[in-house]
Amino acid sequence: FLDNKFRGFLIDDIDIDASNDIDHDLDTELGLLTMMNALTMDMISEIYRFYITLQFELAKAMSPCMIWIPNIHDLDVNEVNYLSFSLLVNYLS
């Protein structure tokens, strides 16, 4: 009265095939992660530019009578490029 088959699951029906490659899924996932890393590295410079522009816009909105220059204490007065400074002032105004 006992047979070799479980109810609802036939042992003979198990299909073990080499074409069901688990490594294919891992290769696909690795490719996606590599592509995402490359996109992230390409976008870093754009994010920095956006962040600096955002800082300037916030400074203009919060204090329209002041000019905010990051790291102003690190600037040497004798080495100031007046063209760059005037472009900065024009940008902020």
C-alpha cells in the first residue's frame, strides 16, 4: 500500500536541466550593478554643480544684501582675480 511517490509531487517528474543556469542571474545582476555604479560616477560632477548652485541660490534668497563667498578666509587679497570676482558679483545680483 506504500508507493515511492509522494502525494501531489511525483519524483519522476523532477526536471534537472543544465540550461537552468543560476550563474546567468548573477551575471545579469552584476552587470546591472556595474552599470549603476558607472551612472553614479558620471553624475557626481553634476550633483556637485547643482549643490554649489543651490548654495548660491539659498544665500541670495536668505540674505539679499550680503555677498556670500565660500572659504573667504582662505583667499589671499593679493591673488584675487578681479574678473572672477566681478563675474561672481554679477551672478549673485
